Amino acid sequence: MLENGIPNDVLPSPARIAYRLSCILFFFSLVGAFSAANEGTFVRSILGDGYVNMTLENIEKGDPMAVYKQMGEFNMFLGITINNIRVALMAFAYGILLGIGTLFVMMQNGIMLGSFQYFFYDKGLLWESVRTIWIHGTIEIAVIIIAGCAGLVLANGILFPGTYTRLESFKRGVQNGLKIMLSTVPFFIIAGFLEGFVTRHTEMPDALAILIILASLALILFYYVIYPKRLNKRPTHETVYRV
């Protein structure tokens, strides 16, 4: 049975897995920031010369976040949404590699995030980058973590079959992981909309940017943490498995 995009027989497990993946992502963000601070070419090796050079030019022109204004709103929304869903599908599908592939995707994104934020910190633009990027990044990063959670649920079905045959456990892992993965699609659309239509307005007041970021965080916490806990407390005749 599917409740809130999360199968109710694994409701507690995705929450714990998502928390652990958040810690992993944060750790590799620190690794990325530390590497960027101590290796002069690290940021270029991660973000690419083209992006770094373009951003440096934008900084010189007085508009460091101009990258979000270069495409039309709809084209950017569509391109970003498709790319984010692709990354999420990779995080899920790579779970078949016993979870190692999923963790690798988390590592990549964490290092990229850390080096990206350090790049702007080094230019004295940390707040400008945070109040701009996290308008869409709050939901985007959160649901990439949830997609990684789906990948590890898949891996769990392979590694820990319990009382099921390994094939049956694998099938259940795929089904449960896919349900979690599908729950992220609407959020990727919201994140894509924000990046395409809202983030580009760097002239908006700080208070409005902060409000959007906090509202995005509240939405994610409600949907993936608070609401599932409420559902799980309801009387049910179905067994709740706690891994």
C-alpha cells in the first residue's frame, strides 16, 4: 500500500536512510569546500573552466548570479527539471550496484555543492549565493537525497532478503524504491519552476528570498517527515516493518 508516496511497510526506514544520506551529503560538501580552499584548481576541475570563467566575468560586471538569467524562463525550467529527474533516476537505479552507485551520486553532488559554495565565499559573495541558489536548491537537494533513499531501499532488497527469497526481496525493493522515487517528481517540477522563473530575480528583497527558502524547507519536512509519521500512527491491520 502506498501512503504519501512512501510504501507504508517501510515508512520508518526511508526517514532514517534519508537522514543518513543527508549526513553523507553534508560530509562530502565539507570535503568539497576543504579541497577548494586548499587546491587552487579544484573548483575548475569540478565545475568546469567554462562555468568558472563565465561566473568570474559576471562578478566583474556586478551581477554574479547572471547565469540564472541567460536562458528564457520556460526553456530553463524544462531543461533543469529534466536534468534533475535524470540525476534522481541515476541515484535510484544505481542502487542495484548494492547501493555503492547511489552513494557515489551523493558523493558527487556533495563535493560539487561544497566547492560551489566555497567558490562564492572566496569571492566575498557567500550570502549572495546562498540567498539566490537555495531558493530552488532547498527542494532540489532534498529530493535528490530522497531519490538516493529510494536507491538504498532497492539495495536493501538485494542485500537483506530476510524471510523472502532474494528474487522476491529484490522485486519488493524495486517496487518500494520506485514508489519513493515517483514521489519526488512533483517536487523536481516545483524546483525547476523556481529556478527558471524565480531565482533569476536577484533583485528581490532578502526577506522574500528567505521566506521562499523556509517555505520550501517546511514543505519538504511536512511531506516526508511529519505527514508520514502521522499516517504511521493511524490504526492499521497491516504489519509495519522496521528495518
